[in-house]
Amino acid sequence: SFRGGLVLPIDSNFRSINTSFFGVGIDYSLGTALVRNSETFLSLDWFARSLKGDRDSLFPINLNQRFELGSAANGSTAYAFVGIGAVVFNLGTSDTRLGGRVGLGTSFNEHFFGEAALYFSDKMKSSSTKATSAAFFVGYRF
């Protein structure tokens, strides 16, 4: 799947770089479940201030589990997800730190979905900046 949306930094050091970022991401289902009654997938995101992407960007990479919460009469399905991995920082200097994400989503139909997620990470070595942010996405599943 592919998704895009708005990322709002919560960490004050991250927010001092810019008050909002755009985010794009891809998810790849592993076709197996590491946890019963869930879906295991890899996610790769890119948070940036501009399309140039030459600096002031982050790349969260996570191994995730998606848990279905239930279906509505209109065919939409609610789900929760949790992931753990790393965040690659490109904020003046480069650094890779432990990170993760949690969130809720809705599949509107077979292809379209919306998600709200909280991203987090350990502090960068060269500063106190963390990837703590709220993200809002719409996406398309192939």
C-alpha cells in the first residue's frame, strides 16, 4: 500500500525545525502473522519539509502488527497497529535511533484507508531531537 499525509512534530526540538512536515509511506505485507489473528508488515516512511529531501527529513522503518477491531454495516473496517524499528534522521547530521509507532486506521473499502499514528524514537546522539510526532494519512492498498 501507499499513503501520504501530514506530520505534526510533538517533540519541541523536532518542532523547532518546522511545525509541519509532509509524509509518504509504503507498507509491504509479509504474508504471515508473527502474532495470532493479526497481519505482519514492514513500513517505510519519509517525513520531509520539501520535495527536495536534501535535509531536514526522517525515515522511520518499522516491523508492524495490524489487529482488526471490527467492521461496520457500511463495509468499513477499523484496525489498530503497533510497530518497532528504527528512525534514520537527516537533520543537519545523520543518525539512526530506535523508534516505533502506534495508531488507528479505517479501511473505507477494499482499496482506500485512513490512519492516525503516533511516531516516537530515542534522542539523536548530537542533539535532544526525537521523532515524536502525530501523523495523519490517507492511502491506497493494491
